[in-house]
Amino acid sequence: MANMFDYLKWRGDLTFDQAPLNEIDSLIFTWIAYVHFEGIVPEKISDKEYITLSDADRLFFETHDIKSFENLSSFTRTSAPLLHEAAKTERFRNIKLTGFINDIDYELEKQFSAATFIIPEVGFFVAFRGTDDTIVGWKEDFNIYLPVTPARDEGLHYLEKAASILNGKIYVGGHSKGGNTAVYAASLAKEKVMKRIEGVYNNDGPGFLDRASIEPGYTKIGQRIHTYVPNESIVGMLLSDVEKCTVIKSSEKYINQHDASSWEVEGNRFDKAKLSNLSYFVNKSIAAWVGGRTTEEIKMFIDTLFGVVCEANVRTTTEINAERLKSVQKFIKIYRQIDKKKREELSGIFVEFFKEGKRIIRENMAKNKGERDSEGLISKLLPAPKEKNV
């Protein structure tokens, strides 16, 4: 079961002149974008102010022990080791990094991070980081169900800024929320920028609640958008067009498939697979649930849910994982203090979601006879809550 680390060993001796950028390269760029390059990569986008990938690797590991990443719980724990391996290859070592930004604003509920990889004699790749372990980042993920998110507009501005400064072909991509940002930015980019875009790579990123908000650009650039999801995708199935996704194999299960280092490759392509019943359930259930809610109801649900977390003074998911029992106790205590009407509304939303999910499962089973294990699988993973208030 080969992954992108194996790809580096196989394809690492060929420059981008010898072998054009492909889907595995795009994943490597977007995965390396998770590395914390503060103080290493210049913040200003420039073809004169940059640092090579090999030098960035050297400086980063002057203050970090590569073994320390082995015990991290974050799914991005392999990003720094991937940087280290890529820096050893002829293909990536001379790539120039510039324009690194990591902007977190709790008041605006924004978590935006990006970096530009200049590929000598070819062009550049703009990589948008997905959700990190900050709670504000996860809330912004939920905010994709609202018409506007701050990170998307900042992504558009960042892409157009890079295009105005750097020459050559443009590639843009991201993982998770970063993939969603990449599609948004490419679809709304100015015509002269859009014409230069060779490819848009959305790696397990969610879709859009209001597709009309990115038209007609989305249709114009549609043939250059490549969306990849693992076969049991959860995040990438949120509001996505199932038919337009390339489904790939993963060595992990369920939500752990969001870890891109588990994605299997064959040569310079992903190993293809069939979408699972679980992903089908998530895609159709979320779409149906959101379609039946007003913007105000969605906002209330998100604000209440994350309000509980914020009241518990938790800023990162790492903090939750470190003290799970204490965190749960805090959440329950704060939840019980919420206004009774809001609690009832929140509980009602969960009940309706699972009812809708079961209806969709029954329909899917009727269409696909022989896949009778669907409902059992979903019920085991997502047991429906009891119809009563906490």
C-alpha cells in the first residue's frame, strides 16, 4: 500500500521539467502547507524574497525533533516528516517558498493559512491550509453552511496577489477546508488570472451551500477542477457533487481517512475505489438537512454548539484530547446552563437529522439490493439520539 512518501522515493529524482506536476504532487504541496513556517518562510509574496524547500527544512528541524511528531494525535502529524523527505529529492529540494501566512482571528471566526511554492521554469502552486486544531478553525468549517466565510475571501485576495507578482502557470489547491477555499478563489478570480490556472486540486474538501455564489466562474473553470475523496470520506462529502469526485483508496477507516498520508497511490496517480455507503449517507443526509433549514436556524445551531466549547475555555482540539473526561464534563455542565428553548431547538435538529438519515438509508437499500449492511453500519457509527431534552 504505497502512499505519497513512497511516491517521493520513486519520482523524487525527476524534476518538474522532466515530469509535469500531477495529482500526487498537488497533495504533497497542500500537505506541506500544514507545517508551521513562522519565522522561516517570508510573509511577503515575492520572486526575490523566498527560501528553498531544502533550506526551510533545515531551519525547521534545527528547532524541532522529527521523532516528536510520531506521538501527535493530529492527522497532520506527517506534514513535517513529509517536508523532510521531500527536501531530500531533486524534484522538490529547489522549490522556492514564499508568502507564508497564518492568520487566526477569534472575533471574526477566521483561520486562514497559505503558502506559495514557486516551481522554477514552470510557474507556482498556491496551497491553502485546511483546518488546524484550533476551535475557531473547526467552527469556520461548520460555517461553510453560511453564505460567506472570511477565509474564502482572503483566499481569493491571496491568489490574485500571487498572480499579479509571479509569472508562469498557476496551480492552486488545498486539503479539507483549504480545498474548498481553492475552488472558491479559482472560480471568482479575475478573467486574466483564471486563464493562467492550469489546475485546481481539492483534496477531501467540502462543497458549497450556495453554488450560485461562485458562478459563472465555476462553470468556466470546471474542467480544471480536480476533487479527490477517500472512499469513506466524511469531510469531502459535505455538500459535494458525488458524481464529480474521484474516489480513492485509503489504508485507514472512516474519519481517519481524512489523513492524506493514508491515501494509496499507484505510480503518479491515486489508486481508485468505490464510494462507501457511509459517505453516501453523509452526503445525502447533510444536503437534505441543510436544504430544509433557514440561514438563521443553521447559524443558531453552529453558534450554540461552538458556544458550549468556547464557554469551556477550550481553544484547540488538542486540549480536548489531552483531557477528554474533564472536557466532556465541562461541556455537559455548560450545555445544561443554556436557555431551555435553545436546548430544545438543538435537540430537535439532531432528531430531525437522524430521521432524515434513516429515510435516505432505506431508499439507498431499495436501490442497491444486496447492500443490506448499510443501515447496520450507520446505526452503529451514528446512533440516533433519544427524543428528549438533556
